[in-house]
Amino acid sequence: MADPRAEAERLATNAVDVLPEGALAEQLELARPLRVKLGIDPTTPDIHLGHTVVLSKLREFQDAGHVVVLIIGDFTARVGDPSGRTAERPVLSDEEISANAATYQEQAFKVLDRDRTEVRFNSEWLEMGSGELLGLLSRATVARLLERDIFERRIEADEPISALELIYPLLQGYDSVAIDADVELGGTDQKFNLLFGRDIQTAYGKPPQSIITMPLLIGTDGAQKMSKSLGNYVGVTDVPEEMFGRLMSIPDDLMPDYFRLLLSADVPDAEPNQAKRELGRRVVERFHDRAAAEAAEEHFDRLHVRHELPEEIEEATVAANGPVHLPALLAELFGLSRSEARRLIEQGGVRIDDRVVDGGELDLPLDGLDGAVVQVGKRRHKRLRVER
Amino acid sequence: MADPRAEAERLATNAVDVLPEGALAEQLELARPLRVKLGIDPTTPDIHLGHTVVLSKLREFQDAGHVVVLIIGDFTARVGDPSGRTAERPVLSDEEISANAATYQEQAFKVLDRDRTEVRFNSEWLEMGSGELLGLLSRATVARLLERDIFERRIEADEPISALELIYPLLQGYDSVAIDADVELGGTDQKFNLLFGRDIQTAYGKPPQSIITMPLLIGTDGAQKMSKSLGNYVGVTDVPEEMFGRLMSIPDDLMPDYFRLLLSADVPDAEPNQAKRELGRRVVERFHDRAAAEAAEEHFDRLHVRHELPEEIEEATVAANGPVHLPALLAELFGLSRSEARRLIEQGGVRIDDRVVDGGELDLPLDGLDGAVVQVGKRRHKRLRVER
């Protein structure tokens, strides 16, 4: 067993806040596996590299012998916010929640150790009677709840906050009571909620958790935090070529963060392009394997250095008897929505046999389409087979 | 059937707010019995004349063929506010709530018509699942809830508001949903809650109630609203002598309000003292009968005009072998707390055989006590019988 203080310092690597000061070292002195909580919101199934910053820190705890309690917020997701005044939490059906939760776990276990992870759904304890829930509400003051920064911004902007949204942190805090959390992790944007959990644990007579916040990874655009809705993300289930290509597109000044937060490494002493290739290879290797990483780099070179078509282009068969409506075709081939397809065409991001498609020609004559290569963006290709 | 507009105007007599404008007349046009709600808080069992202002208005609705739905807030009283930071709602045991509710009803039926009253306990619908309750919370914004005037005052004074207190109006509003209230009545201090009920009904797809607020009756001190805790009240179950005496003690300038709100009458054209006697007689007659009113006035004259002892003084037997501790004796004889008794003695409000008791002599020698008249305040007497 390492010295608790040294161990706490090691586990604090890369963290932004480790609070209260000294608490983690005291907990490590207990010399028992700590229960380390991560609450996740099953409103989106997919994990991107941004999520793996916290997951990797959890894995460090697991490797040191601690237990991760992964809480799927199925109850809170199901309640949602029916007022429709905010998109913060859409209401999901039970099926969507289960499906998202399953996908999320599958992806999370690319980082976490399955054997040291306890998965819990918060409906287990939050499906209580209204009297008990009101008892929970009595444990917090409105002033404290309104300190949450997103609320302060919304109050300033005169945007409504529903009573339900106000009390969400109470539900999340009660999760910590229910599972006896010793430590809770989250992004820096979760700091309020994590600290609030301490208050609720104390109100229920439990020892309060310590909290660790991790930096938010900036997305591939170099501007905003990585997020699916902003399109600046790299998904952990992206195919190797996609993953490598997206990582090659990040601004150079993001490299120190990416090396540090995703690989616990420093930027290698090399040309930026070479360093970025190493980042790409190592991340692809982590989520796929070494061969996949090499193939992805080769694919990248073929397209972007030698400007050739990829080695293997998937074929897609479409049935048609007359002109083909391009947005519908793109929707079918690449799983886009028609409006996304139309936008890509307008932006000049669609090619047929390497010729950029003009926004005016949405209905393509059937002749010449059989065997043509349809390309979307830089890295997605399909070869058309037309069945009449 | 009266003209709905004339009828609405008649029912609005003495009201402060009848909102929204014209709504009550429209409801009366439906030509069906309206469901008129009064929510009461079973934290105190006793009704005083202040409560009867609203109850009398409800009775007018009953006499016009409408139905009163009396909601006993047993659920909300049971939840209370365990934070202990506010005395606004003490937590009551189930037994206390049932006992208070029973006493309250018994007293309310001195004014209301039992046959046109539906009594409901709000635990019937508020004991819901936590999911349903959170759905209710999603129907209101925090900004709207914080508009409540008592909150504005507490925010200014930097006094904490618990999340539970914040959402109380939602629970009260849901009562209106559950019982399909057409009209809700309350004191002017309830205006926010009554209007809030409209929002919640609308959010649940129900037609919103109209609301009527009645003035708050000023207490016998002429300064603050009548309230048990301020001691400036006349209880509807007070004995006739007490009721008459307390009414005779009000400042003259309260007479118009008392005549108008308690008797729907104008102050008679007479000397103030004569007018006040009429007020006393009529109120006593209402809650007791004519003979009791006459006896109460005669009792008042004997004590305060002719300064004689009351005709009949109740005897009280106490067992004692040595000196008698006066605060304990007063507690036993008059149902006071010992600290109330001590305060009354200090203020010179206690007499034994018409001699004011000095605050220094709290232990009375037994000799001479047998047969003595113990008097508290102006109107309470007991004749002691000492059993050795």
C-alpha cells in the first residue's frame, strides 16, 4: 500500500479540483476499497474522447483497488422536463433509456474494468413516495440551489427555470446517499452538483464524499468543449480511419491537452505533423489495435497526401428506374438526415467521381451512376451499384 | 335563477379581489352548482372570528346552491418542514392532524351547511409516486414561485427558504386540479396561492378556477390580523361571557369592519358603547343563542359596570397539605402554562379575593385559601375548595 498522501497526489494528476483539501488522502488511509461514483445521463448513447478523460481517471482508481459505481440516471431521464421550455433534458421512452444505457456501458468498458464496476440505475432508490421526496426537498435551500452557474446565467438572460430543474441536483445528491459514495468524479461543469452531493449526504447523516473534477476536453474545432451536438467530437466507436482523420484535423495547440488527458503523456519532441500522427496512432490503438492504427494512417496518406481513393470502397446497391434524388441517396448511403445531406451539398462537401456536386443538380440522371464513387466530406466513400 | 351578473356582484360583496374580472359571472351562467374550494391547514384546531369571514362567504355560496369542498391539508401538514429553520409549518403526528381536522370541521359547521360540504383530505391525491410529483414540479418556473410575497421578504432579510417551502404552492394548486375547483376562496394573504392554482389547473388541461379573496379581520388589539398566537382573537367556541367581553374590548374604529365582515351589517346609529354591545350580543347569538347573549351582557355589566363578582363562580377543588405554588395552581385551574401564569402575576393580572397578587409572593400559605376567589384577567374566576 502506497503512502496515502503520495497516492492521493498521484490520483489527483490532471484534475482541476480535488476537494476538500486533504480529504482524499484521509479516505485512502482507511485502507479499504473506496466507492467512486460517476453519474451518467442516458440521454445520449455514444461516448466520445471527451468522456474518456473522466473514465480514464476512474480506471486509475480501479487499478489502485477501488470500486467504481456507475449510476445510470434512468429515473431522472424518464422524468425529463415536459414543460418543453428547455431542451436540457428531453423525455425519453423506457426503451430508449435501456438501449442508451446498454450502449453506454458497452463503450465505457473500453476504458473501465468490468470486474471493479458496479452498475446501478437510480430508479432503484428514486422511485420513492411523494412524502419521502418532499423530505428530500426540505434538505436544501433555494438560495443554495440557485447558486448553480447555469442557473445564474439563465436568470441573467431571463430564461425560465422549472421547479423540476431546480431540484435536479438534489436527486443527483441523493444518489450519493443511496450508494454510499466516498468519491465522486465529473467534469469541471459538474463541480456544483458534486459539492451539492456532500450537503445531501451530510443532511442524511452520511460522511460526505470528496470530489474530483477533470478538465473538459476541447473538441477537434479547437474552440468549444467536445460535444456530439457540436460535431467536433471523436467517438470511441468511430472506425479507425475516421478516428485517425479527425485527430489529424485538430489545431496544433490542442496537442498538449490531448496527449496529457487521453494518453497521460507529453507531446513528443517532433514536427507537429509527426506528433499528431503519433497521437492518432496511439488513440486508435487504444480503442482498436496496432494493426488498425497502421491501416488508418495508410488510409489517411492515400487520401490526403497522395490524393488517391481508399484501397477498398464499400459498395452500395440502390434500386432505381429514373433520376435519383441525391439527398435521399445520401440519406440511404451514409445515414444522414435529408436536411444534413442538403446542407453538405450546398457547402460543396459532396463529390461524385471526384467532381463536386453543384447545389442546383439534386436529381441525377440514372446514366453513368452505376459504378460511380459517391464521397461525403473527406473520408466517407461508397461505390454505387444501380439495380434497375 | 338570478341574473348571473347580478348574482356575481352579490357574491362579491366585501371581497377584496374577484379574479379574473367577469369570470365568476361566466361560471354562474353555466347554471350548475359550482365547486367552491377552501383549503385549510390542520396545524391549529381552533377557528376564531377571523376565519369566519371566509367561511361566511362560503356559506353564501352554499345558500345559492353551490357546493363547498373543504380540503384538509393532512398530507402537507405531515410533511412539514423538518429543516427546523422555519416555524412556518411544524411537523404534526397523524393523531394531532386527525384531532385538529375533526375539531376544525365541528367548528366550521357552525357556519357552513353540512349537507352542501364535501370534506376531502389531500393525502388522497398527493400521496403519489415521486415521478408524478416531479412531473408536477415541471409545471412551474422558479421565478414565478419566488414572486410569492413572503419569499420576497425572506430573500431581502437573507432568511433561508427550503426547496420544500418553495414548492408548497404547487401542492396546493394541485388540490384544485384533483377536486375540479371552479372557485377558490381565501384571505388576501392567500392571493398568490389562489392565482397559482389557476396556472396548475391550466398546465393539467383543466379550466382554471376563479378566485375570491376576503379581507383579514383585525384582532381585538386593533393592530394586527386576528391570530391565535397573538392572543388578539375571539374563538368561535369561546363561552358567551368571554366572547362578549372580548368584543367589548375592541377599539371603536374596528366596529365598521366587524359589523360588515361578521354580520354583513352596518354599524347601528347609536352611542359607540351601545353599538359595541349590539355587536357583542349579535355575535354571541350567532355562535350560541339569544339567551346566552343576554346572560353574557348581564355578566359583563355585573363585572365591569357594577364591579360585582359574577353570579355563579365555578368551584375548583385542590388537594394541598402545605403552601400552594401559585403558578402551578393557576396552570391547574385555568389551563395556562406556568410561564404564562408567572407573566400574568408579574403584570398584576391575578387577584385573590379581589387583592392583586404581588410578584414576590408565589408560594401562598394554605390558611385562608379555602373559599377564596382566584381571578385571572378581567373575566376568569374560580372559587377554591382546599382538600387537606
